[in-house]
Amino acid sequence: MPGALLAIAGAAIAVEARTFDVAFVSDPVGPKALPLLVAVLLVGAGVHTAFRPPVWVRWPSPPLLGKIAAATAAFALYALALGFVGFFLSTTLVVATLSHLYGAPPRHGIPTAAFLAGALWLLFVRILSLPLPIGDLWIR
């Protein structure tokens, strides 16, 4: 079942990625390349998982399932908050939450999360020249 879901998700991503068109040439590969690569990898992994499931796999323990659910919720909230509070704050919050979930004390997790968000911002905005959302909260 999980393999089939991966394959279906990959096929849906591929169908959606084929609609990506840019009026001007932003780069030689275009905006379709990365989503199509991810789609191919997902379909391949899904087909492999569906037809050759490993027999040694067991479900995680309930505490670990709780951490997985909390991490999934953190990423969903990250996607919702990104446009409103911006890249830096939402990335800092999600990384700090994930570090706390996996045992880092807040006095280490929060500064490290802020450093990582700043480093990623510098990488994307200054080095790669890719704009990141500032957040509607700060634009008033």
C-alpha cells in the first residue's frame, strides 16, 4: 500500500510539473526539471516498494509514531506559515521544533535553528539569487 501511494504521488507530481511554463528563459533546464526528477524517483521507489517489500520492516513504537506525527504537523504548519511570517522565522520555528522533538535542549536548538535559517537565507538570496518570502506580517 505505501508503495502504491508513493507511485501515485510521483505520477501526480509529474502531471502537475508538465504544466510549469515560464514566459522568459530563466535557466536552460527550466522549472520542470526538479519536480520531474522527484516524480521519477518517487514512482521508482513506489514501484520497488510495492513489488519487493522487505519482510523485516516493523511499525515504529507508539512514542516514535507520535514524534513522526508531530514532525509532519510541524512541516504542514511551516508550509502554511511561510507566506505569512516569512522564510526566516518559519524556518527557525520548524527547525527548533524538530530539534526539540529529537532531544535537543531549547538553549541549543533555538540558536542553531536561527543560524541554519540565516545560512539558508544567505545561500538562496545572496549566492543563488533566488527570492524567498519575506512574509505578509512584515509588509504593512
